Amino acid sequence: STTSSGDRDTLGLLIQSITPGGPAEKAGLEEGNRIAAINGVNLRLSREDAGERDMSGLTSRRLTREMAKLKAGDEVTLRVWQNGAYR
């Protein structure tokens, strides 16, 4: 699961929990990582927009929209903030 957390959304969408044995865990994602992009679609907010009430949930909606385009077994490319760097 993910969450938007305000000012730090400039790094990406916060991964709040990982399903044990699921695809995210197998890909090496961990709780506390931030998803910055999925298949080239930016999930970060600009510094000016981060923490603004009207931006709440925007990055989550972007992720949901992109995930809806996929079917089981599709591969995705993620840009993730982990341990102080993007990978």
C-alpha cells in the first residue's frame, strides 16, 4: 500500500506496506521507499505543490491510473527512492 505524506512527496509516493511474497517484495521494494515514477509517469510533486491541500492524493491517483492500464503478468519500470538515492 502507498500513501501521500505531504512535504516529502517531492521524492515520490511513500510505500507504507509490502505484501510478503508479493511482486513488490520480489522486486526488492521495502516499506519506506518512495515510488517516483511508473513506466515514465512522474509520481513526484514539485516543491511548490508538496503539502498543498488541493494536491492531496494526486500522486496516488496517477499510480492507480497507470496500474489500471496493466494486466496480470505485465512488467513495469519503476523509479524508486531507496537508501538516499534513486534506482
